[in-house]
Amino acid sequence: MRALLEAFQFLTIIPLGKSRKGRSLGQTMVFFPLVGFTLGLLLVLVLSLIHISEPTRPLYISYAVFCLK
């Protein structure tokens, strides 16, 4: 579990506690694909929430056309 947290800390700027100098990078490298998948999943979830919350474009176009009439 500690190697997973150190992999997150190595690949991001999130401080997750003190890093032990004795642990080799090879032990944490096993978790790099899992960390990348987790970060990608979080990014997709955040972007999908932004996409759902923003108003749709046809409303702006119809409002602009309404103002021109």
C-alpha cells in the first residue's frame, strides 16, 4: 500500500506523507499504470460534470436570433 501512495506522490504534486529514501523506484513503478488510470478516470469524471452543467449552445443561438427579430 505504501508503494502505491509513493507512486501517486511521484507522478503528481500531491503530498501523501514522507517519502522513504530506501524504497527503490522499481517497487513503485509497478503501480504507475494504476495511478495513470485513476488520474484519467478522475479527469473524465470532472470534465463530464462540467459538460453536464454548462448550458447548451442552441439556447444562445435562439436567444440571439430572437433579439435580432
